[in-house]
Amino acid sequence: MPSFCENYGGKLPLLARWRPLRTLPARRGREALPGVYELADEGKRLIYIGQSTRDAPNRIRQHLESSKCMKEHIRFWRYTYSRIPKAEEASEIEKYRYKHGDLPRFNRIKPTRRDGQSRYLERTTEQ
């Protein structure tokens, strides 16, 4: 019988406990928390897997501020520290896809690609 780790490609899944959004730590500035995070709805069903190379709690805040839809659905978060968050995120997404046959709900949404000129125009015309 394969061990728990062998079922997950030799790596443990994200095992941090779910926390309510109100427990997101304050902005850290230089004392950052890079890593992989997962977001869940009120039933604690996983709806997004993400990563941040700088500060995962701050990245979660950015999702909540920029997406009304995510803000309406996200109720819980969990996080694990990682020195290689992009690779860890890809691994977590692949494990989810293998187990469920699809991506988490909000990982299916494709972001709008914007170049530097578009971002400049957005920022200068918002004032």
C-alpha cells in the first residue's frame, strides 16, 4: 500500500489549517512572508491556489481589493512558507487537477494581459 506522501508525488499537500479572513496579519513591509496560499469559500471548499514571492497575506489582500467576485466568495485562507513559491504553487495546482479533474474555480479565470503602456495610462487617468 503506498504511503500518504507517495500518493502526493513524495510531497505533502498544504496542511495548514483554514483561518477566517479577519485573521490576515497586518502588512509587514520588509518582514515578508513568501509562500503558497489557498483560499476557500464558506464551506471551506478550495477555490483558489496562489503564491507570492514577497508577502502572501498582502497578495491575498490585493485579490480582495481588485476582484469583487473573489471578495464575495472567499471566507478562509491558509498559507505555507516556501523559498520557491512558484514551483510549489504549480505543484499544488497539479495535485488539485489530478484529484478533481479541473482547476480550482478562480484559477480557471485568465487575467487580462496588459503591457507597461496600458498600466501607465490606467494609473494616470484614474486621478
